[in-house]
Amino acid sequence: MLIHVSSAQERLYNFEWFTEEGLVPGNAIRRIVTDSEGFVWLATNKGLYLFDLVNSKNFTHDHLNPKSISSNNLSGIYQDAAGGMWITSYTGGLSYYDKSLSNPQAFTNYTSYWDGRDTVSIRMLNDVVSDADGNIWFGGQDTDVLKMDASTKQISRVAMVADSLGPLSIYDLFRGSDGKIWVGTRHHGIFCVDPTTGTIKAYNLKPDAKPWVEENGCGSFAERDGILWFSYYDYNLCSLNLNSGELKTNLLGIGPNERVYDNAIHAVAIRGNTVLAGHQSKGIYCYDRTTGTRSLLDWKTLTPEDPTSDIIATINVDAGGMVWIGTRNKGLIRYSDYQNRFSTFYPLTLSQPIEQLAMINGGRWWYRTASHIHLYDKREKKPVKTYDLNGLWVSNFTEIAGQIYLSTYDKGVWVHDGSTRPYPLPIQGDTYGFRQADCGNIVPDTIGGVPHLWIAAWNSGLYKYNCANQTLTLTNAGNGLPDNKLICMAKDMNGDVWVGTDGFGLLRISDKESVAMDRFRTEMPDAIPSNTVRAIVPSTDGSVWVVTEYLGVSNVRKSGNSFVFQNIPNTNPTPWQNPQVALEDALGNLWISMEDGLIVFDKRSKKFKQLQSGQGVVPPSYIDMQTFAAASDSTILMATDRGFVMGHANDVVVKRALPTAVINSFFVHDHDFSHLLRSGPIELNHEQNFFTFTLSAPGAVDPHEMQFAFMLEGVDKDWRLAKADFSVAYTDISRGDYRFLVRTGDDMGNWSEQANEVPIRINGPYWQTPWFYGVFVILLFLIAYGVFRYRLNQSKKLNAMQSAFNEDLKRQLALKTAEVTAQVERIESERKEKLESDYRKRLSESELKAIRAQMNPHFMFNVLNSIESYILEKDAKAASRLVQKFAKLNRLVLENSAYSYVSVAREWEALNLYVELEALRFNNEFDYDFSVAGNMDMKNLFIPPMLVQPLIENAIHHGIRQHVGQRGRIQVAAQQNGDCICFTVVDNGAGLEKSRSKPNHPYKKTSMGLATIEERLKLINRNAGCTTGRLELTSLKVDGLSGTKAVLCIPLVLTPFSILD
């Protein structure tokens, strides 16, 4: 219960604190409302927020959208009977939020009203409420009370007093159980307005205060059982009996304000029998309505992480009893009984951490630190006995028959009887290294009627101590144990002693006299899941709980002469690991201390509950829990760095009524369509088949223990679990009718029987609807009929036109026949002409070949004459060179002569060889030069072969050879000129005229070379159909020197009939 009580124990409170670094948007929470669904609405300095402990949804002002909330600087919020939210702000007047509308259109804002004379601006408001008829009452700074008619939405002013000095400033509005409106003002006390009759009654606790000047007002109201509780300036918490009229003031006894509002109460709420009063700086006062006792929850209790002072601005108690606290600067604070289940607190000042705790009935318990053992008395709230360990390094202590046995890490076992200093365990005879043993668990037993102690050692093995004769025996790896390292040991209700090893399995002492062992290992069928045993806990039902390194527990139960193992895994999504300490509580549940925290195993449900810090059992994280113990009365005691926290085992695994699952928001393609959740079945078009639900369980005391299972019937075949943020997304859903189902569950596997249901229809595109199919069929029929009628009309027209067309066709056919006949005759004539032309070209080719056949022997004859001349002169070397050159030239000439046309490049090469051959033949008596003008493509231009050579031959033999007295010179040039190729041969010989004057001159008309050239040119011109082929001979006389210039132009040929390139 949220109040300090005057009893021996104190309370350790656990408040949840939400700041703007987490889910809460702003740290200034002005007003809190829990709506009819259980959602928490926050009016903050940064807008309106819907909060469910997991997700928050914000509504903020958008200056571009007049239908958004009027301001972000909010002051109050109220839900009317229809579910609409009314919001007041300090700068934007009054806003109304309609949940059934989409967010961009959901708000209606009221920023002014007509008072009959002028338009009055509404700006700085503080609070809003509605009456039984749905009329809205609101007010703020210098506004008086304003009333909005539920039907007309007309706003009017309700004056509390004569307005000669202006309207009143309204702090708080409250609707009582009888429907009356209570008005708290700043300077004029309290007014009670009857909305039905319009009567107004004033309550002024400071009648001498100056109106509109001195502080004389009320800040908050609450009502329970006919008593109105309210705060009043200088009188802190007050009460008014609505039946008797009895008024009580200064109930908290804190007196008036010394400075303005420095000792004021700003928020009042009622939870059970406690009135909660939020103070200006000290925290929350708790006032017991029955006894009148009061206590303070200061800031060290409310926010121990930050105990600095702040203002409690508002307090809201929801239907489930959770307390929501809004602060001026620290954000949101929440209290619930569920999160304070383990709250009984016994303070203790510690200089050393508590290493071990042992419960003893009767309100006392033993605890051990590094240097002492203490006996704590909870009634006196302090240790009543303390024993010095005298420097012993103790690992465990055990109370047996009134004596305390101390297991040490390095000196075996010591005994402390409470009256003397600790002394070593007495041993008669061989000690087997016991004085240096690292000892752990000590288990008392009776063997043959004699009391014994079993002592497990980490480094030595298992000792058996006879308490009667104080003798010791040792069983180790050499005489029965698989290994000397023993971790734990315990004796079950049947008297069997069990031993846990480090990696060698679980042992049971089958013969206590001879210390024979049964061994259970993972290699055996149906045995323990791990060979490293961390803890052994005897159960009250005779079985044994075994905790291994495996993530879970094992139960070992005797069945006849054998043992049955039941291994139970920890199925949490992220199970905690590395068990350290384990014990069984009075309910039979197993408590296991893990490296990550504390786990409870519920034997009924066989579920593991991982106890998070600050969630009701384990203290908050700022308190260091060090160890724990259990008593036979189901009490669980936890040792912390601040003292002891106590609770009951039956408050840990609690099967609570599961809250109803609520769909908090609905998004389609990331656009908010949450308003559709409140307008019946959801209907979407085919493009809206990507949607997301956000789930919530308003009123859930701990969302971390909540789970949601959902199913979209028609898509999901079974229930699915929601993600950690409680969101559910579906994509690419085809058209059809669906049902979205969601239900709540807890972390122990319990699920609500009833599921929340949302029908969803996804319409297909218009072309898949029945009406479209009907229209399409009708349209198709009309088109078919239209086509039929059209074809019928066309057929009639066609028949009518057919006769005329046939007659016209006959005429056209006669004309076309005549045209075709003429065309055939023309084609036949052209074919004959082409055949004749081809024949003429073939004939010309034959004639050219005949001429070349005459020319080749002539050339060879001249060369052979030259070779003969060398032979006769007996110049063998010259003859040899000449023969070689002649062979190369003869091969090239023979190849060229086989074709009608050769490339200029090949002919040019032959001319070079010929001149070089003649120069050798005549002992290099003349010079020669070959040149090509421009960039002539000699490989792709073609000329007849052996056409230029006669000109060079004449220039040598009948030119420079006939001109004695100077060195001869021949120049040969080639140049492309338009559509012909011109070869120029220039010599400095006797000249044309001089040569002709001699007998047998070479340039006579019957000359074999020139005659051959001229005849070939005629044939070439005729085949090419041109006259560009020509031969020009010119005598040269320059400065007394003579010579001859011969120019031969040949028509350009690109694609001759027969070529050689």
C-alpha cells in the first residue's frame, strides 16, 4: 500500500521513472488522464502524448494544418462521456480531439468567442471539465469560467462574482459525484456551481485577502465517500464533508508558505484509504483518511537516481490502482503494488558485503561477511550477536545442533560454539591433509547410529568424519571417486547423500560404510544433461533438484531400485547462464542465483521466471542484491548493500487476470489510419494491402511480462508472437475478408481465453468486382451486336459495289494488260542490249589479252638480247645479276599478264625492277627517279599491266642511249587526276625531233611499243565508255638541253572484271 505504516519494518519503494531520454517526450508533465480503454494521456510542454509503457504516440501542432492541435504548450486534459479528449493550452486556447477522425483532421480548436459585444480571445487556459449534460467548462488566466454548449458549441462566460474589476483567474475545475462543478481560483477561493440551477456557492478560507492581489486559491480536487479533498494556499491539504459541511485545514501540518508557493500542494489524488498530496518541492505526502497519520515520500524515494527536488504537478490514479505522477521538470513517475511486492525493508549499515545468508524461524537470521558472522533480529532491526572469524577465509558456514561449522578455503573446517573463539575441527589420528583442504558443503548424517559429517573438498575429495570418536576417512580419486574436485553436496529426504563434481557427473553414496558410489553421467541414457553439477537441492517431496551448467534444471526421483531423471530446459528466448546458488522455497519452487540475475522455477507450470531488477521482487538496480535465503513460512529474504528486503514466495509467481489486448494504432503504408479502428470493420482498397498494427494492454502492470499472440485468419495458420515493440506487419495481402485476432499472455505461458477481433475487408480493383463483370458482359454483347449489324450493312454495300467494281476491273485489266505487254517488250530489249554490251566487253578483253600476248615476247626479246650482250662481253657477274633481276621481273610480269587489270602498286613494282634491270645492263650509265604525287591509294586502284613499260623502254634505248656526252636521267611519276591515273616519263636524251631524224628511229608510227599502247588505249576507252585514256609525247628544250616527256593517262578502274592486287 502506498503509505508508510507505523510498524517495526520500513518500506522499500520502487517507482518507475520515465524521462524524455526514454519514452516520454518532455519532462514537464502538466496533466495526466487514463481514458476508458486504460491508455495514459499526457499533456506536456511538447504536445499531447498517448502512452502505454512500451510505445508513445504524439500529437503536436502543425502551423500549416489548422486541424492539428492548437499548441504544444499544454496545461490540461479531460475525457468526456463520448470518449473525446478536451485539451487546454497556455498559448492556443481549447482543442478537441475526435478519435474517429484521421489525425490531420482530428482536432477542432477554439481560440475566441463572442460575448455579445466583442470577440474575446481565448489563450492562457489551465483546466477543462464537462458536466452531466455534456457541456464543457474551462478557464484560465483572467478568463473566469467559460462554458461551451454541448449542442451549439457556443461559448459563454459564467461569472463567479461581480465583474467590475474583471474576470477571475481559474486554476482547477472538478466535477463532483453529484454533478456539481468545483472551481478553484487564484485570488478568490473556491466556488461550487450547480449546472442545473446555476446557483453558485463560495468557500473563502482567507476572507481578509485582497481580491485579485493576494494569493487565495485552490490548485487541485479529489472526492471519495462524501468528502471533498483539496489543496488551498497556506492551508496545504484540506477536506470538506459534503453532507455536514465540516471543513478541516492544514491536515499535513506543514504550515503556510513562507515565500510565494514555497510550501504549496499542487496535486491531490486518492488511492484506497490514502490521500496523495503533491508538494512544491518535497515530494508526495501520504495521508491516511482513517487514522489521520501522514508520511512523506521524498525525492530520495521517488527518484533515488536523482534526489534533487522538483514540483509534483499532477497525480492520477487509474482504475487498476496504478499511480501516475507528473512533475514539472523530471518527467513521468509510476507506482504499482505489483512492482513493490518485495518491499518490507530492514535497514542495515554494512562495512563489508554479505557473502552468505541463512534463515532461522522466529524473526532472526544469520549472515556472514568476510570477517564476522552476525545474528540479526528483525524486531530490533539490528544484529544482536556478532562472532569474529579471526582471519579465517570462510567459504561456507553451517549450523548443526547449535554449533556453527565454518568451511574454509585453505584450512579445512573450524567450529564456533558461540562462547569461544573458532577452533579447528578435532581429529584423532590421520588427518589426510584435512588441515589444508578447500572445504565446501557439510552434511550431517547418521551411520550405524553414530552421528557423522560428510565434508566435500574442492582439492581433496570426500571426507567422512565420525563425531563420536573424531576420526576421519578420505575417499578420493585413488579409492572410489572419479576426481578430487567436488563442487556441492546435499542429503535428500530419503537419507541419500548426493555429490556434484566438476565435469565427472552426479554421484550418490550407495554404501555409507565403505563409501561406495553410484555415478550418473551424460553418457548414460536418460541421465543429467551436463557432467558439471553446480548445485543440489533436496525437495520436500523426496526428490532432488540438480542444477548443472545446462540451461535448465533436472529432477531426480527414486523409482524402486533405480532413479528417474527429468530434465527441464529454460525456454526463455535469452536464458540466463552460469548458476551459482540454488534453494527451494516453502511452495516447492526453485530459486537459482545466476551470473545474470535471479531465476525462479515454478514447479507447477515448469516455467522459469527471470526476475528483472526493479520489477517487484529483486530490488532496483541502484541497490546491490548480494545473496538470498528462504524460510519455512514461504518468506524470501534478500541481502543488499542497504539492508534486508523481505517478501513472500506466493507473491512471485502470480497468475493474474490478463488484461484485454487493445490495438493501439493502425498504419497503412506508414500512414496513420488508427481512426478506422473506431468506425466498425476496416475496409481497404487493393492498393492498401500493406498494413501494421501496434498492440497494447492498457492497465498491464509490467509490460515486460506481457506477450501478444496474433493471427490474421485467412493468412496465418496458427497463432504468432508479436515482436518486442508489440508491432505486427502484413504485406501484399490479396483481396478478401479477414479477421485479425489478438490475445494477451504472460511470461509463464498463460494466455487469455478471449481474443480481441478486428474485421478487415480488402476490396479488389474495380475490374474484379461483380458489377464490373456484369457491365463488361453487357458491353461485350452490345459490341458484338454492333459489329454484326455493321458487318451486315457492309456486306450489302459490298454486294452493291461488286458489280460496278467488276466492270471497272475489266477495263483496268485491259489497260494493265497493255502496260504489262509493253513493259515485257522493253525488258526484253534491255536484256538484249545488255547481252550485246557484255559480249562487246568480253570481246575487248580477248583483244587486250591478244595484244599483251604480242607485247610480252617483245619485252622478253629485248631482255634476252641484253643478257646475251653481257655473256658475249664475258662479264659473268653482271650477267648473273641481270639474270636474277630478270627472273624476279619475269615472274612478276608473268603474274600480271594473266589478268586484265592489276593494282597500281604491283605495276609500279614491276616498273622499278625493269629500270633497275636496264641500269645494271648498261653499267649504271644513267640515273632514274620514281615518285608518286599525293596520297594515292595504289593498292585499291587498277590499270592494265605492261602499259607504261614501253614508254620507259623507249626513253632508255632511244632517248638517253642516243645522246652521247652527258649522263642520262629518267624520271617516272604517277598522279591521280580526277577519274584517271597519269604516268609521266621524262628523259634527257636525244629528244623527239632528233630521234626521228635518224634512220630507224624508235618513235615511228610502226613502233611495236607505241602502237601497242595506242591500240590498248582505244580498247580501254571503248570499254569504259569515255575518252580520257590518251598518250602525249613532247620534246623538251631547256637551256640548250634536249629531252622527251611522255604522258600516259589511263581511266580509273575500281572493280574490273579480272584483277590482281
